[in-house]
Amino acid sequence: MTVALPPLREVIRAHGLTASKALGQNFLFDQQLLDRIARVPGDLSGAEVLEVGPGPGGLTRSLLAAGARVTAIERDRRCIPALAELGEAYPGQLTVIEGDALAIDHAGLFEGKPHVVANLPYNVGTALFVGWLSAGWTPWWESLTLMFQREVADRIVAQANDDAYGRLAVLAQWRSTPRIAMPVHRSAFTPPPKVMSAVVHVVPGDQPDGVRLRTLETLTAAAFGQRRKMLRASLKGMPGALAAVEGLGIDPTRRAETVSVGEFCAIARVIDAGK
């Protein structure tokens, strides 16, 4: 359902809004681009959506027009009146929660599984993403469609032997599938950030049998904490890790950036089996 609304720039001007550097805000005004982002998860008609950091509601408009029932968490109280106007234009579709997204139980806001769609504030984006990935499995969310700095997006989708490959890639990929849905040029934002951005889409998969998140986190922290060292040096302080590496036939002279997500899972599985 498309509702006639004033241009977003006019809304921002009417409410005296400016992007807050302290809150990591950068506004997107290109409604066609915002509509494309809202289409990434697929058909949202009647679907529940969690949006973090809606600001004045640019992406929120696109989600509501797509038929989604949006729960938006906004820390900046200056934006609440603009979001309230959107709620009036789309009766019954928008719930606004004023607060810090890092301090809110997101899963508890929904009875079913929502899609998470957000132009995340850059200063908390990675922390939120890691929290959503680290929650229990099967996850409380249906999919994640998130805007990141391009550098972070590359780290999420990186493969072994890529320069960007590290702990974030393993965490994102061991039980889900991330992809870069679209790049977003810095000039699309107001004010323009110093870096390029990208939208990442993540869908959950099955948790590998016999692999515990805590073990995988400890393993990758040790391996990538000294990423230039060989596994036999970086993993020597983790009980059972080197024995697992050697038992699986993985060369202990390799470095962490050459070890695939599947191999890290296999090492973690053997460690847990030996406990």
C-alpha cells in the first residue's frame, strides 16, 4: 500500500533534524534505493519486521509500503515525532520503541520470527550483528538485511585466504549464509560518510552437529588473535585444539586465514567430543 507522504527532506526540515555523529547517523533520501533494500528479504506483505535506528523513517516508509508490520527501535528522541506521523499514515502497521537497541530483548518483542531490516548506525552495527548471530539456534529471526560499512560487509562474506577473512566470517558463516545484496555509494548518504557501504543479506542454516558456539568462539579467538602465527603456536594454549588439528590431518604449520569455516567447525567438534 502506497500512501502519499511529503518528501523525506521536507520532513527532516520540518522537524529540525540533523544527522548525529555521536549516534552514528547518516540519512538516506533516495526512496528508490530504500525501496530496493526493502525488497531484499522478499515479499514482506503481512510480515513482521524489526528495524533498528530508523531515524526520520526513510527505510521505514519503504517497509510499510511493502505491507510489513514494523517494530522500530529508535534511540534519538528527536526522530520520534516524524515516526509518529508515519504511524498515523499507516494505521496499525508501525510500533515505535524509544530506547537503546543494545539494551533491548529483541526476540521478546515478537511472537513469530521477524525479518530484521536496518540501516544500522555504524557505531553499534557490528555489536548488534554479532549478538543476533550468537543467540540460540534456531534463531529468533527469519533473515537479516543490514547496511554496513563496506569493509565490515567484506569481512562478513570473506572466504579462507581472503585478506578480509577472520572471526567475523566464521561467526557469520558457520550456521548461516551471508551475501552482499548491493553496494551503496557514500554519496547516497547525508552527510556522506568517509567510507563506502553495502547491504548484507543473511539467511540461517542448520547448526552443524556436535559444534558449540562457545568452543568455536574460543577457538577462533585463539587462532585469529595471533593470525600471523602458525596454528601450532596460536592454538597451543587451548586444551585439545592441536590434537584435534593433527587428528583431522590439518597441517599445523598453516595460519588461521587459510582454515575454512568447515575446518574450524570440524576442529571444534573434535575438541568437544574429547571433553
